[in-house]
Amino acid sequence: MIDKKGNIIKPDFVELTRYAKQFSGLTTEKEAVLLSIKDEVSPLLGTVTDKFYDSMNDISEAASFLEGRVAALKQTHLNWMISIFTGPYNEAYTESMYNVGDTHVRVNLPVEFMSGGVTLVCNELYKIVFELYGNDSMKAHSIVDAINSAMGFSLFVMQKSYHASIDEALDKFLLITGMSEALFEKLSSSFNATRS
Ligand code: HEM
């Protein structure tokens, strides 16, 4: 959203945290599960990051975004992965994931890269969970459940900034042209009607 002077209005991150937690089922109990395995999992996360960027290089649509940046991106990616196990999942985390989404929007990364990227990371994390805790199915299940919620939470927030950028583009158009939203909606409905 932008205001009448064209300034970007950021969302209420306390409210967005609540909203994303409801949709992802991320609870304080699940945060505690993630924190409890941080020390065992952290040394293995570098491999997850390496595999992630290997997969990106194999996807032609993604590889071109990475040229000359892989080393730096691997570091930020690894920092993010460690933060998955440390939390805390508060408004500061939400704001940082929203800003990561924003960064991706600014470099024109397609929105499907977010869900695709999170899926690939989850695939690797689940392998680690079963390597480390496969002999205790209850524990492995609770960890997978917690990872799923934390990754869902992060994805939800990153995608929210993509939607906000679409709203911003429309707001800017209305501001520049001086057109009212009502007139835009009317024109848009008649345009749709002529095409159906
Ligand atoms: C699991 C999903 C992803 C996460 C959590 C993630 C995380 C991050 C983080 C933390 C940054 C640094 C943000 C900053 O410094 O402001 C970043 C930047 C970046 N990411 Fe991702 N990323 C994801 C998926 C992807 C994918 C699939 C690609 C495409 C190949 C990609 C390409 C980039 C690029 C090109 C930048 C640098 C943008 C710039 O020039 O500043 N990311 N990402």
C-alpha cells in the first residue's frame, strides 16, 4: 500500500505475525522443538544450502538470477536456515522475512520461486531429521511438524510482500493518473466483460 504522497506503508508486523501463525499452525511448543535440536542440526545446514544452490543452477529459469552472486547468497541463505531453528518467531522475524520477500520482488524473481525454494529446502531438512532421529518416530514426527509450520510461516510472509507490491503498483497508477479506484474498477469490469 502507498499513501497519498506516494510513500510505502508497511504492514502491521504484530498483526501479520498473528495471522501467519494461525495459517501455519506455528505454536510456542513447536518453536521450542526447533530450538531443542538447533545444536545438532546446525552443523548440517551448510549441506542443505549447497544442495539448494545446486538445484537452482539446474533450473534454467532460476540460474540466470544467480550469476556472480552464489557465494554471498549462500551465506545469507545459511543465516536464514539457522534462524529457522533459533527463532524467535516474533514481529522482528516477520519483518525480516517480509523484507526478504521485498528484495526478491525488486530483482523480479517470479513468485513461484518462493514456494519452489521452500519445498526444496524442506525436502533436504526432512532427510536430516530422519538421519538424526529416525529411530524415534514420535520425535521425528514432532520435528517434521515444527519444520513444516516454521517454513510455512516464512513462505506466507514472503509471499505477502509480493501481493503488497501488486497493490502498490495499482496505487501508484491511480496516484499518477488521478483516476479514482471506483472508476478503475468500473473500467476493469467493462474490459473483462468485453473479453468474456
Ligand atoms: C527458500 C526460499 C528463499 C529464501 C528464504 C531466500 C532468502 C534470501 C535472503 C535472506 C536474501 C538476502 C536478502 C537481503 O539481503 O535483503 C536473498 C536474496 C536473494 N535471493 Fe533468495 N531466498 C529464497 C529463494 C530464492 C530463489 C529460489 C532464488 C532464485 C534463484 C533466489 C535469489 C535471490 C537473489 C538473486 C537475491 C539477491 C537480491 C539482491 O540483489 O539483493 N532466492 N534471498
